Amino acid sequence: MLIDSMYPKSFASDNHAGVHPTILEAIAAANQGDAPAYGDDSWTSTFEAKAKETFGPQAQGFAVINGAGANMVGLALMLGRYDAILCADSAHIATHEAGASERLLGVKLMTIPTEDGKLRPADIESRLGGIGNPHESQPAVVSISQVTELGTCYSPAEIAALAETAHAKGLRLHVDGARLANAAAYLDCDLKAITTDAGVDVFSFGGTKNGALAAEAVVVLDPSLADGVPFLRRQSLQLASKMRFISAQLSTLLTDELWRQNAAHANLMAARLADGLTDIPGVSLAYPVEGNAVFATLPIAVAETLRQRYLFHYWDETAGTVRWMTAFDTTPEQVDDFLDDLRKATSA
């Protein structure tokens, strides 16, 4: 569905936003003459250096094309044929990647129910009883989403506790960081605090939802795993031939913390939206707003009236819960207009 004069602003996904002007400039600057393919270029070298600068000297960054692919490459590094991944039942890898983990990696997802999208150490420990039993898949990786699919954030201490529990049992910790920047902006910390310093082994760094154009990265913090990435990236169809255009974007996001600027603004617009709901009868928040997602519960008739003018998705249609997303380019005026239209719909 196209967004035109009938749809002034999409609140369906930060994927609907355009590309940040500074990133467009970086793409244009990279579009000068020829350059070696498959990452043998200066833009990719710059990104790899930026990754070490941002996440620590042991960090090795690998540019990829999309978030699901980043997850597949990162997870594949840590899994054997009979292994399993522990994750929340709401995790993106379990609900919105069309079974890619099972189909492409050939492993079992052991999903764990959560109320807020976040795993706790006790959740991990509850699923380890089959270790060593040849009749059961062997838990090998704990995968969490930061921000979670329910819009909540793990604190550095919470991630560190998961890493400690996982490592004590011989498991590794993976982070789906599609909105890692939003989490760091909300927590008011640097990216390293919720990855390297917290004991994460492998994570994805999302650019596409934060102002980039088809630009993601797999970042490996355990040096023993990094040698496999070039082969798995190629095998997983995530090795871009014209990688300079991806790497230039990632480097730009990591320069002068553009990632924080974009994410903080998106978060601020989500908070503005959530604050505006407090005086609207029949509308309530379903989950805390800790990133750029607002989950609200409202009458279906009101939601359908709004959907005639705005794009957004139901999260749980039975409960009347919808998800509204903001982005780096969402304006206060757009949020206020949306709230005005919501008030009109509720009073109709």
C-alpha cells in the first residue's frame, strides 16, 4: 500500500521511513568510480575499523544485507546440527522470519513464554534438563532481542546475568540487535555497554530501521568464531558484491553517534505519542514504552477509523492491541495530528 496524500504518515514500522540525508550523502560519495567487489574496498575497511572503535578491539564487524540474514549468519556460527536455540516466544526469529532458523540452520527453537518479551536466567535454567540426553535437541545458544518485540529493553545488568548463566552451562549469547540503537538511546549508554561489556558473543547491529538503506552488520565478539563468517555469509546469500554502499552507511551511523541521534529522536516521538494517550478514554498502553514502539489497546472500531488515514498493524486483534512505530524522521506535528485524529475517532 502506497503512502500518498491519503496516508500522510505511516506508524506501521520504522522500515517505512526513508533514508537519513547524511546516509544518502555517504552512498553518493561512495558512488564515485570503480572499487573492488565483495568488501575489498576502503569503505568496508573503514567500517571494520569503526566497529572495533565502537565495540572494542576484539570486535569484528561484517556487513550484510538484511536483519534476518544477519541473524542466520550470527546464529550459524554457534550451532551444530543437533543443537537448539533458547528464545522468547515473541522473538523475531520465532515469529517473523518464516521459520528461517529451522529451515536454513536445521535446528530447533525452544521458545519460552514471557510477559514482557524478556528472558531471565531462570528461564534458561528451566530448559537445560535435556543436556547430554541423545533423545533431545541440545541447547547451545540463547538469543534475545534488543529492543524486544514488545518494545521493552534489557538493561546491561540483565544481559550480563543472561550471559553469565549461559556461559556457565556452555551456551553462547546472541543478540538480535535490529533496534540496538534505540535500546542504547533509551538506556542512555553506549553500544558497548549492552554488547561487549555485558558478555555477548555475537550480535547483529541494525541500520535499516535507523535511517539506513538495506544495511545491517554481524558483529562477532568471540574471536574463536570469526573465521567462519566469510564462508557462512557467502553461503547465506548475505555477501553483497557492491559492499562499499552498505559499509559506507554503517560507518556513517557509527560516526559522531548518528545512530544515537536517529534512535533518540524516534524514541522521543514514541514517548510523545504515549504521553498523549493518557487523556484519551478507552485507550491504554499494553506494554511500557522503552524504545520507538507504542503498543496500545483500544476499541476495534476506533482502530479501523484510524486505519482509513494511517498505516499501522494489529498486534493482537482479539485483544484490540495495535502497534504504532515512530522513526528518525517522525515529526512532533505528525504525532500530534495522529493524536488529534485518535481523539476524534474515540469521540465519534
